[in-house]
Amino acid sequence: MVENNVAGWAESIASLPDKEFFRIMRLYLGEIKTPYNKQRLTQQLAAFVKQSQNIKNILTLLDSFDIQILTAISLISNASQDNITDFFKNKYSLAQVYSQIMNLKERLLIYAQKDSYTGKEILLLNPLIIEEIKPYLDVKELFPIESLKKVCTEDSFIISPNFLAAFISYIKIHKLSCKANGELKKNDISKLEEIFAGHIDCLQLIITAFINLSILIDDNTCLKFDDNKLLNFAKLPLAHQFAFLCAASVSRFSRDGLKKEAQLLLDCLNSIPQSGYTSQTLLWLAFLAGSYSRDGSSQIKTGRFSQILQSARNQETNTDSELLDRMIDSAVTLGLLQKIGINNEDKDIFICGQINQFAQEIPEAKVLNIDSTFTVTLMPGISLLNQLTFTNFMDIKKFGIVTEYEITKKSVSFCFDKGLTPEDIFSSMNKFSYYEIPQNLKINIQEWYKAYNSAVIYSGYILKVSDNNIQIAENNPNIKKYIKEKLAEGIYLLNLPPQSNINFFKQESGLEFLGSTKTYSESESTLPFPLLSENSKLKVINEASEKEYKKIDIKKTEDLLNNLQNELSTMDLDQHKKESLEYRIKNRMILSTEQLKIASIRSEILEADGMDFNGKIHLIDTAIKENDLLEIQLPDAKGNYVSIVGHTLSLSRQDSEALIRFQIEPSGIIDSFVVSQISHVKRLRY
């Protein structure tokens, strides 16, 4: 494997454009004599890199930013310039990351190689010195152990089975509807605020998640539950419920995509140490989890088919930093991530919410208390699955540590619509109640049931048999099991879906006089939710806390840079050559005094300031010809200077002024800028 990597590195160097290839060779080997052989020159460069003193100096010149970039490249599967930039986007500018990646290439610490399946360039550590680099790849540079400057004293909130059951009860009883964009309506927000004070944002996320999971369906009048899907959801382990809710609250995914995002969230939550992480570190953790397998190994794909399949899934799930940002925000709102304080940089620190406090159901828990006014208080201690029976006949009034419901004629009517009887209600309450159900409540529920049945609208198949076939119909087990209710003598409501074909019923019942039949198609069953690994965590993060990494010796770095600068000051060179070599020393491309002596200097301007109009024009022209990126700095509307990166599409001159059309990266937006207003231009070579 190492030999293959070395061959890949050599091929990458040899395949560079001639201008770039010879610039690298002259930088490290000096002036190139003709005739030349690219393969032989690449071998000479490899020999130069492998010299022990050069390796030592390469490592001595590493700084903290180098370590962060190199560590990220080593951790992220198939790291590219784009996803490394995406990874660091909230900490470093696009220009900073681009410049640093190009600098690491020039310093021979990394190289780019095209993926044989996707055709995209991936970044790899130089295999010639990878073993020497590895001890410096400190994961704690990206995932530091935080110390709290101030502890958070605010009450923490986390969704719970009681919270979900209470909201489900509200939706069922009050026939919730949303705006066209899925947002709650003002009238409902006002009512919900009275019940779930301070948690409207959380309720909005749950609504979005239920809709995206197809647990809630909009029938153009109100939102209704798919009871089978809701039941399947309630049967999941609690951590899985929360993970699916959080993932589905930010986007709608396919089944595979949903599993991937929910698993990613669980992996991240389980990998957060007790000291916590900042939101930036959490974003990095999520990014890493998306490109790493749970055992800590890189997700290397074998075979062309699996490559294509994985690529398609990645495009579908769209796990980019924006999506991860939203998922982290959602996790904070739902309480899956909880703020514990701020660090020395005044950044919020988060830990994993205490999900497990709800995970274990208390055996034979007596959590219900029912008073004579039909008010029901519910304590924590039972699962969402068990609470779903309550949501069928109780109306939520107030959510809190103790949740308050009320049993009304309207709420039990909803229960009767589901085919439940007073006996079903009494049975479910008795199971979890401390005391006997108040007698007046029992009487009222029975009276409400009688009133409910005094006038009924039926929908479905009706079986009518003649008097001489009544006994056959009522005593035949193959017919009896389909009778939902006897409406009158010889008239029965069948327990069959209204749109189903009853040919199978005829075959089972033996009633050949039913007439012609149609082909029966079985109704679609509800798929269960995908399985997740509940206690999974990123091995690489856990191991990082136990490993000892080599640290950068700043003094040695300064000594080496000063030594090179002092040597340069003694050399008899013109000002231009000295400035060029100073630039190389500053950018840590010079490893030894010997390299200074053989240096081949070619005229090349990479930066120009605002007053140097001709210098800016020259840089822009060169960038257009070489298709290089430019970093330009210019004032915004408030007078602050901002840096943007992109490609110059065209340059037009008019008298003493010039205008450029500029495509901004990574958005792709095209804008025009006046060259005289640009305060600084820097060419970013590939």
C-alpha cells in the first residue's frame, strides 16, 4: 500500500503543468539543466524530501494551522479542497484555507490526486514522510478539551415522552393545521404558548419532523396522524426517536438518507466528552462523523458499483456544512444538546442532553392521578408507546414536570371514533393509576358513549343476508371475524377497508351468492423505521483523549527561520532576489541554507496593494491566463474591508480605470468591481 501511495505521489508531481512542475523543482533542486527527464527529476525530489535533515526541518516549520489542516485531511474520507474549506468555513476564510492548502502542497507535505471514479481531486499526506507527520496529527487541535469560565445556571429543557405525548394529544383533539409553508398559525401558536410555555420553536420542529417522516399527513383540512407510522415510531428506542425527529426537522430524506443523518447525530452525541464542545467543534465533529465509520476507520469504498452508489447517496442526503449547522441548531432547540456554560473565549459549551433519564420505563409505574373534576395529572415514568393510549381520550391542558390533562366529552368522542369503548378507557387508566377511577367519571364516560352511539354514520361494506342465512352468517367463524357491528337483523358492517375488493371474503365465507368479484390487491403495509446503532461513537475521538502527540517547538521554529534570514542577509543578491527569497522563508518553503545557495529565482508577483494600479492589472491579467483564483479585498457599504475569493472572468479598461467581472466562490455569484477600489489583490495559485 505504501509503495502504491509513493507511486501515486510521483505520478501527481510528474503530471503537474510544466510551469508548476518546474517551479517546484527549481524551488528545491535549483536550476534545471536541459535535457531533462521528468521521471528522473521526480526521483531526485523524492530523494531530497527523504533526507533526514530535510525531514527534520519540514517538521520543525510546522505551525498550528498546518497541524489543523493536515489533521483534517487525515481524518476526512476523500478530503478535497472544497470539503476542507467547508470544514473550516466558520473559523477561517475561504482565502485562508485555499492559501494554506497551496502552501502545504508547495512545502511537499500534501499532494492532490484524482479519484479514479469521481474524477475529483482528493488531498493526501505525502507518503514519503507520512510516518514522521503522524505523531503531530493532534486530534485535540480540532477537538480540544474545554474549560469553563462561567457555568450556565439556566434551566435545561429536553424533549421527553411526556412532551411528545402531550403535543400529540393537542394535535388529535384540536385538529391542528399549518400554513402552506408548514409553519404554525398564529391562533394555534397563542393556544400552544399557554400549554407549552417557551417551547414554540421546539413544537415547530416536531411538526416539521412528523410531516417529513409522514407520521402527520395534511388532508387539506387539518393534520392527521398515520396511526401505523406513529405506532412504529413509538416502538423505537427513545434515543432513536429523538435522532429521527432531529434529522427530519431539517429536511426530508429517503429511507437511507434518514438513517444516515440520524446515525450521524447519535454518533456525535455519544462522542461528546463531559467537558463539552463549542458549536464550531460540534460542527467539525458532525462533519467528521459524516465521513468516518463508527469504528474510527475511514470509509474506503471498494469496487466501482459501491463507489457510484455511495456517491449517489451522498448527493441525495446533501450532508454539507449548512445542513449540519441546521441539525446542530435543531438538536439545541430539542434539548439533545444542552448549554453548560461559556469557555475562556466566551463561546457557548454544549454537552449531550440526558436522554437516558427517560430511557428506562419504571415497571408497573403508577403515574396517573384522576380527581373528581376529571382532571388527570401525569408524572414521568412510562414510554411514549404506553402514553399513546391516553392521547386518544385525554385533552392536554398544561405541560410541565407534572403534565395536566382533562377528560371531556369531546376528547372521549375522539377515542370512540377509533373504535374504543368505555371499558378500553377504564382498563388503560387502571393500569397506571394509583387509585380507583372516580365513579362519576365512569358514569359520564358511559353516558357519553351512549350519546355517541345514538346516531352513527358508517362508511364501509355492508353485508345483508336473508332470514334463513342469519344463523349461518353469525355462526360461521370465517364470516364472524369480519363483522365489525350488527346494524340490524341480518345487516352487518364489515371490518374491511372501503376501497378493498371482497373477493377474498367471498372465498373464505363460502357465500357464493354474493355475485361477481374483482381481483383483490392487498393494502400497502407501513415499513418500520430503519435500525440504528444506539451506543455508537467515533473511535478516533475517544482515542484522542488517551494519545500523546508531539508538540510544535515554537523556539526551534523561530531559530530555524532566524538562521535562514541571517544567512540570506549575508548573501550578495539584488533587492528583487532577496525579496523573493524572504517571501519563500516567510512561507516556510526554504528548509536549509544550502537551498538558499542553489535557489533559482524567477520573476513572479503574487500580491499588489491598492496604490499599485499597474501591479493589480498585471496580477489580474496573469490570473485570467493561468485560470488562477484571486483574493481581492475591498470596502463594503459600512466602510469595512472584506475579502472575497473567486475567478476573474474578464478585464475591461477605460481610460485610467478598469473593471473586472468576478465569479465569487463558492456561491458562483458573478459581480463587477472597479479595480481602483480594490485595496489588495493576491493571486492564489493551484
